[in-house]
Amino acid sequence: MNHKIRILLAEDDENLGVLLKEYLQAKDFEADLLPDGDKAFKSFQKNFYDLCILDVMMPLKDGFQLAKEIRAINKDIPIIFLTAKSLKEDVLHGFKLGGDDYITKPFSMEELLFRIEAILRRTKAESKLSGQTVYKLGKYTFDFQKQTLLSDDVTHKLTTKESELLKMLCDNMNNILERNYALKNIWVDDSYWNARSMDVYITKLRKFLKDEPSVEILNVHGKGFKLIM
């Protein structure tokens, strides 16, 4: 790696924030600690980061709003939410905003490190995927490297996860893509929340392809998904 991984850490609990920052630095990351969502967003605008760790409950701007504004600038940067909440609605809301993972307080430092390393491995997962990078899906052309889904009159810019999932579906065209296989290769961990996150991304891909009747993503109960054309 040519540079240290730099992390934006937005946490309003000063004691926890300092502990997290010191732990991440001890593990050879760079970490910028910001005490509220407003300061964190200003720092994000001025600096380059490889990953964001955002507390959900913060003054001035909460973690969900901060994630939304970050996503408007960078669709692909990994985001981990930290929260005392564990309601399913909050977790799913975080994933819909483009979050990559969600950790409920209290948590161990080792767990956070595992999640960070898993996400960083996933972002390099495209090197493990097949060599084909351009696919024809009815009227659409999917370019994996450019992360675009194009037709004559529509352009969809895809996130990294959307692109990886659609590529995996294309590589298994008319065959079942097993849920656990996709989860372990894209999300690394096949946990319940990651499985729900994948369902959100499948829904997004269906919306992108909904006006092409020859292409459909089917649920195969108890097994996974199938892209048919």
C-alpha cells in the first residue's frame, strides 16, 4: 500500500472518540476525529479519505444526514455507522443511504477493526471477478469498469457495490447466484444485516432495469437470485 488508510471519524462522545482515534492510529491508520456532523462534512470537503466512520446521533448534523451529503460528493467511499440504536428501521435506513456496515454500541475495538479490514478487502474484490467487463442487457450496456448502465436515452451511474453485484449476476446469467456466495465475495461477512443490505441493492438494480422487459432479476427462494434474459 502506497499510503496509510485515512479515516474520517465523526463521534461526539469525546472519550470514545479519543479512544477510537488512538486505537486506529496504533493499527497504522490515519484518523481525523471530528465532534459533530457539520465539522465532519467540512473536513470531508477539504481532505481525502479512504473510509468514514460516522456516529448516527450527533449535534448539528446527524450521521444519516452527513452520509447523505458525503454520498452526493462520493458515491463509493465506504461508510460505517456507529450507533446506540439497534432498531431494524434505523439499520435499513443507513443501508439505503449507502452505508457499508453498521455497528451497535457497545462494541469491541477488535470488532471495529475486523469490519474495517473486511470492507477494505471488499473494495479490492473486483480483481477476483471474471475478466469480462462489458455486458449487453437488452437495450442497456453495462460497463463494470466505468460503473455505468447505459441506453440511448438513460444513463445510470452505479456505486461500487451495485457494479460488483450486477457483474456477479451477469457472470451467472440464467443461473442461480447463491446468496452466501455473493455476500462473502462482496460483503465478506454473510451476517443478517449484510444480507438485508444486499436485498436493498437488488431492489435498486431492479429499478434501473425495470423499463427493459427482456431482463429480470428473480428471487430463487432459499437459494439466491437469477438474472434472466
